[in-house]
Amino acid sequence: MSHEEDELGEGHSVAAWTAVVVSLVGIAIGTVAFFFDIQWLVWAAAGLTLFGFVLGFVLSKAGYGVNGSRTVAKEH
């Protein structure tokens, strides 16, 4: 029994990858800063992490998300 469904793409888009990469960089910087007890850098890294999620949302709304107007459908 198979039926066809439109796949959502599971987040494979420019918006998703950008959000993840920017957020992971923020988490990595924050982890190192926490280890060396650099409090201002921990907070800056937390801000960078949140900025990554906001950037992903903005890119998604701009058409770079899954099935967005600026993405190319992948042939299977």
C-alpha cells in the first residue's frame, strides 16, 4: 500500500541551513567563553544563537525556505 504525499523537505533549505550554522557557531563560542569565564562573550554568543533562529525565519519568509519561491525543486 503506497500513497503519494508531498514531502515537506525536512528542512533542507537555505533558510534552515543558515539558521543551524549560525546558531551552532554561537553555541560553540558560548561554550568556550563559559569555560574561560568570559561572561560578556557568553551573552554575546547567546545573542548570536538567537539571531541565527531569527535569520532563518526571515530567510524563510523571503522565499528561501522549503518550497519557497526562490528555491529550486529537487528532481528525484
